[in-house]
Amino acid sequence: MPQADIGLIGLAVMGQNLVLNMNDHGFTVAVFNRTVSKVDDFLTGGAKGTNIIGAHSIEEFVAALKHPRRVMLLVKAGQPVDAFIEKVIPHLEAGDIIIDGGNSNYNDTIRRCEYVESRGLLYIGTGVSGGEEGARHGPSIMPGGSPDAWQHVKDIFQAVAAKADGAPCCDWVGENGAGHYVKMTHNGIEYGDMQLICEAYSLMKAVGMTPAEMSEAFAEWNTGELDSYLIEITRDILAARDPETGQAMVDVILDTAGQKGTGKWTGISALEMGMPLTLIGEAVFARCLSALKDERVAASEKLRGPKRTFKGDRAKFVEDIRQALYASKIISYAQGFMLLRAAAAEYGWNLNYGGIALMWRGGCIIRSQFLGRIKDAYSKKTQPTNLLLVPYFRSAVRKAQSAWRRVVVQAVRLGVPVPAFSSALAFYDGYRSERLPANLLQAQRDYFGAHTYERTDKPRGEFFHTDWTGTGGDTTASTYTA
Ligand code: NBP
């Protein structure tokens, strides 16, 4: 007689912790892993004394599952997901559900959803955020896929998910790849938040603060509008000491950043949809630049910058940095939600933006008090076209604006790179511009390629061409927009 409410394949850090979390909430879970010995290691280790059922083959695993069978994969993203889908399908029946909880690319999820549905099964691609700690004690879960599958996993997912103000940080996102798209955007925003904090750190360093002093500043920031998980861990990281050398831990860590691709995917999707996701783009490129360590070391001997030192009031400047960080963060989230709106239109998803903000409010890496404000903004009857236009955020940016500009100016004077702070400010100035220099750009395009232009004194949609040199013809190129 099958006993398991759900089965999970993939006993690495995320899988083990999510299974233990499900067990804590009274669900019986069957587990399997490619390297089968890890099943027994888990049962005699972390899962000792629980009701978790270990399986040593796919057949045994599937036989342990109640109907409809719920098979969750938490394996390395990419080919391993396809490999396990192929392995389990022959053992499943119509109406059974395959769930991919890894960081899969949403395009793969769209493809897999269609494929699995064509085999008479249901499919869910879900983001699971919060790392090890989240998986164990309450992650943010962002499921999308076959709508009929939701009713069969809702109770389990919402029970194990983090709670924010009593509500589960898990709700149905939308069809096919919607869940993974929202998780990808979450990760892109995470890249942006982390880069902004790193720029704040870099400026504090440039004005002579020690890591311990910086930690105190972050501790204070965490009591106000910047209150968030990433500010909190930065406070702790800056206070930590290396047991080997006694130095601040942060000073002994090599300055080359890694990445697993979700930030890059966010940037690619933004480019494909023509959405100006400048801050996340800069955050991804900042990691790429950091990875060119050897080249940078060589260049540092040859390329000179300003020799200035900071002369102002340090305490005041730290407060300016805090405000610049807050304003830039608002820009980043405004851009992130612009991307979600564009994706919803492109893929026909009916995204609930307030619900998404709530899902990110707890359990995940970008969790913050701030997301409560975004949830409120999208919970109103009239949905804002852009977060920057919501009175709360408009006023927050207005208040922070002078400090934000001072920080960017000071960074430029000191030669400290602040691509996220400065691109956020450039976006703000661009977005609020009634007229941009794209008129000249259109003239250039028309000059060299007969790409045509629209006129300020004629209705939109009428296109004109000028024979700029007197030697061109009147044939124009076809018009298109990206
Ligand atoms: P990993 O991403 O390291 O994946 C380990 C699992 O994948 C193991 O079960 C391993 O089996 C299996 N696997 C590998 Br590796 N190659 C395989 C293959 N070719 N065929 C079949 N199985 C294969 O584990 P994780 O860090 O727990 O992450 C799981 C998923 O959750 C990933 O998609 C990850 O991106 C995502 N995620 C991770 C975090 C995090 O903080 N770590 C956070 C959020 C989401 P084996 O034991 O036999 O090697």
C-alpha cells in the first residue's frame, strides 16, 4: 500500500533539507538519488528517526507514492532534469505530476511542460529560494506549469513555505515556465541587491572605514527601511574574523565573483524583450569584470586614476550612501517588475504582482521589509504602470535624490566604480525625461541606412526619410522596433 504523499529525487543540500522540512510538517516523503548510496547515508544520517522512506530504484520509489503521484526533482539544472523525466515517465500514469524544483531555465520549463503534458501527465516548474536554511525551515516557493497540478501540491508547498505576516510565501504563478521565470527574475534582483551593497562597501572602504565600522553601519541600516536579509548577513560578514590570520574575514577573500547563470538569463531575457534592466545588467557585468583578476592586476600598474582622498564629513557621507542604496534599490525593483510585465504580455501569463512580492517577502534571499511596500502597491485596485509612479516610492526617491547624486559624484571624483548606483541614477533621469536624444539617433540611422523617422509635428506611425547628402534615393529600409 503506497504511503508517501510526495517523492523527491536529488539528495544534495536542497533536497535533503526540503524533505526534512516536509517531514516536520507531517508529510510522508519517499526519496531517491542517482548515487543510490546517498539514500542510505541520508536515512542513517540527517533523516534518522523520521518517517522518510528510502528507495533504491525508480520502481521502488514510484511504488511508494500515493495517487496521483507527485515526483519532485531537486537535481542539478539542465540535462539531469531531462534524464530523470525520461526515467520516471514510463512508471507514471495519467494525472501524475512531475515537479522540477531546481533553478531551471524557463525556456526548458516551457518545453518540458509541453512534453510531459503530451504524455498525459502534469508538470510543475517551481523556483525554490532561500538556500539551505530556507529549504529546511521555510523557503519561498514559486510554482508554475500545468494549472490542474496546483490543487495536488498546494497543501504541501504552502505548509513548508516561509510565512510573511502569516501568509505562505508560495502561490500559483502561472502556466508553463511562469514559476521559473519569476524565480529567475528574483535571482536577477538578488544580483542587483548584492552589487549595490558591494558598492556601498567599496565607498566605505574608500573613505577609510574598517570592516568593523562598516558592520556597525550595516547593523544600523538594518533597523530602518533597508531592513533585509542581505543587509543583515553583510553586517555579520563584515564583523567576522579569519581564525587563521586574525584579519577581517572579508579582507582575506579573493575579489573574483562566481555566478551560475540566472542573472545572465535575466539580462538576456530583458534584452530579448527590449526592457531596460540596466541595474541587473551592470550587476552581472560587475561579476564578469571581477573575474578578470589577472588582467586587472596587470592593468592596475599601467592605468592611472584620480589621486584624491575623501575630505568631507564621513558620517554624513555614510548616510548619503544609505540613501543612494535605497533609491537605487527602488530603481532595481521597478525594473524587475517592468520585466515581469513584459514577460507576462509575451508569454500570456496572468501574473499577480502583489502575490509575487509577497512570495519574495519571506524565505528567500531578497526578503525584506521593502517588499511589503511593493505588495501594498500592487494590491490596490488600479495597478501601477511602474513602481516609480507609486506615491510611496516616488516620494522615497525624491527624498533620497540629492544624497544619491552626491554619492555618484564623489565616487567619480575618487575613482571608485559604482556601476549599479550610477546606472540606476541614469535610468531615473532617462525615465523621467520627456525628451531624450534619440531624435539625433534616429537622424543618424536615417542618414546612413534610410531607416526613417517620425516627426514631432505629425501623428505617430507616419514615417519620413530625408535624402541627407543629396545623393541618396527615396527607397527606405523597413521599420521595426526592438
Ligand atoms: P546540485 O545542484 O549540486 O545537484 C546535486 C544533485 O543533482 C544530486 O542529487 C546529484 O546526484 C544530481 N545530479 C548531478 Br550533480 N548530475 C546529475 C546527472 N547527470 N544526472 C542525474 N542527477 C545528477 O544540488 P543543490 O545545490 O541541492 O541544488 C539542487 C537544485 O536546486 C539545483 O537546480 C540548484 O540550482 C537549485 N537551487 C540551489 C540552491 C542552493 O543554495 N544550493 C538554492 C536554490 C536553488 P549525485 O548525488 O548522484 O551526484
